[in-house]
Amino acid sequence: MMNFTKNVNWAIQTGGDGLWSTRSTIVEVTQISINWVGDGVVEVNLTFDPNTWNTERDGLIYTDNLFLIGAHEKIAKLLPGVSFALDYTEEGMQGEDYVSLESHDISPYENAFAAMKPEDIIAEMEKHYEEIMIEAGTEPFNGRYHE
């Protein structure tokens, strides 16, 4: 199993159409963790700022369609050329400060992954992420980004 964790500064909109919440707002995602489990299974956790989403007040983001679309778009920018068919994990895997997602279908991209070592995939992700941050006018600083 290969793990990857990255601090991010993503704003992802919720649509309020989930089974556990009707709130439509922007959620600040502060970290992404990706675990390549094997056999095409990828686990993704998106940690959010509880000041922008409070599960006690707002409920779970779980099953919100707009948030899932936004998460997919952000991850696609972080992982150029790699696409996961993301969906929410079960309700019990959702946290007070994170959203749990997974993919069981990376088959169109398995050949690309098979040709690369996990550390090479991460190095490529780091390079692309830095390019995006610099293009956006932010500079890397000790693994965190600031303006």
C-alpha cells in the first residue's frame, strides 16, 4: 500500500442535496490523503476546516453531489493524466472533519500506474502541484503554501 498526504487550500461548493445535509456552502479543504490499497482500490480522505463545515450543525457532506464533482475536479488537477471514478465510502467511514471517498475503477489508467513506481507517481504529483501553486501566484514554504 502506498500513501500520499498533501496540505491543500481548496474551496469546494456543496449543493445541499445530500441525504445528511441540505446546506449549500463553500467548504475549505485543507488536506488530501490518498492510499493506493491495490487491486484498483484507492482510498481518499479530504480533511476540511471545521469553521467552514461543522458536522454537528451542518450534518455530513456524505452523498452531496456537487461536493463530489468539485473534489473530483480538484484531484484531477493534482493528478494530471490520472482519473479516479470517485464515490463516497459508506456513511460510517465519514469523519467530523473529513470526507471519505474511494475508487474501485482505475482500470483505464492501470497501465500508466503499472509502468511507474509509487514514489515516481508521488514525485510527478509534487512537481505538478508546485507548478499549479506558482502559476497561481503562491510560493511553496516548508510543505505549506502561502500568498
